[in-house]
Amino acid sequence: DRIAKVELANSTPRPGTVGGMLKAYRKSSDFITLAQITRSGYDDYIEEQIADIGDVLLGEVTRSWIIDLRNAWALRGHNAANKRMQVLKNALAPAILDEKDTRIDGDPFHKVARVKRPHEAGEANPAWHDHEVTAAIEDAIARDTPGLARAIALGRYGGFRRGTICNLPLHARINGHDDHGETERRLYWITEKRIVLSDKREDHRLTEILARTPNRAFTVAYNAKGMKWKERQLNQAVERLLNRLAKAGKVRAATDDDGNVYCPLTIHGLRHARGVELALAGASDSEIMSQLEQASEAAAKIYRRQAERRKMADSAQDKIDNVIKLRTRKSAKNAG
């Protein structure tokens, strides 16, 4: 039924409707220049919204209507709801921002809050611990899946997003020279999502993993067939590996509602681990941004705050430990 509605809406342009704005957005430069993975996800939301709300007139788009829509989408989860809201907001932006366009009264998205992450939900994409990274890489190598080990190493020691992990070609590893004229290995590539230049010295830990594993594809990382990873395929491979290690007690574990053991780590958590590591090492926001190929310093500030909280927490624990030691010594002295 939804497919029929989408086909009808696509074949019959309706000016002045939400569906018309969604179709116009799909053809806009703002949409076309999005990263492929983002564009693909947005495409699904656009088709869904054309079928569900495409016939709504722009004059009927009000703040209360937006809130009702957000609340309905919230039943599908906070992330799904917020992404759908973003797609709709992008599509309606031309009509909202154009002062001469009076079809939509004011900004219906004004002060409409995003759907919050449930309090009981765990941390999204938690940073991996070093022993978990080592366990995963060694397990992948032992099971003759070196391309998976390389993917994990690229995420942790290169700080790359999933799209770049899948697509980084062998020729992105180049020989450069340091300030003293010595040869050094560098990573030189335009990243997939933000289209930002990556030009940085290769972490020696990444170099060691790549030296231990063979080149079997034109990309640095590859699947069991020696082919370039597809993003969903890589997610599934990492999930299977981590769940197996969680059951063996080698990485952190959690249980679902049915009592099944699984690992809450994700491949994106490798990038977070790199970000926190940079912050703990004293890297500035600009340095973190450059290392992680970010378009702004916003995420870098988050990593630095996490590192500062960790340092402060450890410092507080040191003070407690010192107080306990002093009490123990005093008690021992009084007893003597």
C-alpha cells in the first residue's frame, strides 16, 4: 500500500504540499552533495514521508503539527525520530526561510526539542579499551581474517569513520618526509563523509598491524573474499567477532531482555577511543579536529571534556588513596 502511495505521489507532482517540497529537496544541491551513506538513508525517509504526509498542504504545517509528528516518530526510537525530523526540516527550509513565501507561517520547528535518548539506554558507541582492541585484532588474525584486523586498526589508530575504513585505498599510504628530511609513512586521502583531506603521519601501531597482515585488495582493509568491505557487512563482521569475545570474557559484555550475552561496542567506538586518547595526550581541539578529519571543533571539545573528567576523577581517587594510607599508618603507629 505504501509503495502504491509513493508511486502515485512521485508520478503526480503536487505544488504547495509537503510531498512537493520533499521531492524538490531530493533534487537540490544540498541533498546531492551529502555523503553517499547519508543520502541513501535520507532517501528512505523521503519515500516514507511522501507516502505518509506528502499530501499535507504547506499551510497546514504548524508547530503543533510538527510536535505531533515528532511524538509519533519517537515511538520508533530517538535516533530514528530525530533523523526523520532533520530530513523534513531540510526539505521545508526553502519555504520557511524565504520571507516572501507565506505558505508556512513562521518557523514551525522553532524550539521543537529533539527526542532525547532514553535514560536507561547505555552510552552510544562507547570507546574501546586498549585490551579490547588487542583482543579483537588478535582474534581476527588468528581466524585468518586479516582484513578485519586491518579495519579495526584503521578505526582505532587512524581514527577513521566506517566509510573511510571501507574505502581507503592502498595508494593512500604514501612515503613522505619529516622536518629532518627522514622518510616517514603518511596517510593521504579525502574522507568519505565530510570530504575533508586526511594528511597525517601513520601511527606506528597501525604500521605494525599492516606489516603483520597481507595486502589482498586494492583497499587497505578487505573482507574474507579479499574484496572491499561494504559498510553494513563490516558492521556485521565486527558484531559477530565482539559477541564471541564477550561470551569468552575478553571484552565487555551485556545481556539483552532475553538474557543473551552480547558486546555493546561498535566500530564507531574505535574512533571515539582515538579521540579520547588524543585528548588525554594533551592535544588541542584543533589538533584533534585535524587528526580525526572533522569539519569543526565541536566533537573535539567533547573528547577533551571526557579526558578532563577522567583526569579529575583519577586525581580525586589519588587523594582518597593518600588519606587511607595516612590513616593506616597512623593506626599502625598507635597500635605499636
